[in-house]
Amino acid sequence: MRYAQGGGLTDERRAFREKLRLEAAERFRQGDENTVIAHDLRVSVRSVQRWRKAWSQDGPRALASKGPASLPLLSDELFAVLERELTKGPVAHGWPDQTWTLSRIKTLIGRRFHKSYSVQGVAALLKRHGWSCQVPARRAIERDENLVAGWMKETWPQVEGPWRRSTPGSSSRTKPASR
């Protein structure tokens, strides 16, 4: 199963779900109906049907957790190596400027560790390890605040146009004024 946040279940959540399945196994043994079990455990009937099928074939051990679906491609040790590489900067790795992008980090991971991540996977990996997007706080050296303030006051209102209609509109789709 895939999750929008880029991760799987935590150990606690996996244990909770396993507990639900094992509780359902006990209810199967007692002969309870699928719909009653689903209602009581607050899960879908389809899940209970799948659990019952597995339980009938292999018993309660079929409902035990099998651990995480997949292990991360980069272990914590390899991520520490990646962090050291990132601190060297993009220029040290052959890029023309000092800007790290997800695409560049993806390429670096491929070159350095021979692992394949998607751009979204790189973003999830970095977020999982406490990294965040950064936007440069500096401004252009040539920026003249007085000229910018004058332009905002005189030119921008002409470019922007009026905020509202000059005449009242109508919310009715049958009136000609609303078309």
C-alpha cells in the first residue's frame, strides 16, 4: 500500500492492525458473522472477508504482521554519507552553480550509491530525515528600493486594473448581465 506522505506504517500502527486481525481471528473461531466483526472492529467487510480466507487456510499465523512492506533504499549510515556529500555543494559534484535541486540529489544518489529514487522519493527521504525546502533570503545587489516603491505606487495600479466591475453584476445565469 502506498501513502501520500511518502512513508508506510509506523511500528505502533502496524502492531495495532495486527491486534485487530488477531481479534478478528478469535471472533472467526467463535463463529461470528463478517458484518458483525467488521462493525465491531470498525473495518470494512471486505477486509474481514480477506482475513477470514487467510485464517481458514493457514490459521491465526496468517494474520500476523509480516513487518514493513519494504526497507528504505538508503540506510541511516548511507544517508549520513549522502549528507556529507551534500555539504560539499553541487559544484564539487560537477554542477555549474551552488543550488541543490531534488533532481540533482536524485542524480547524486544514483552516481554515489547506485540506487534509483524518483524525485518525489528524494523529497520524502529528505523530509523523513529532517530536511526542508529552502528559499534564498537574499535580494539582487542591483535592487533600488526607491525605484521599486515608485513603480509600485505609480505603474502597478495601471497594470493591475480595477478590482471590481464598474457596474453591479448578477449571480443569475439567466440574466444577460451574467454572461
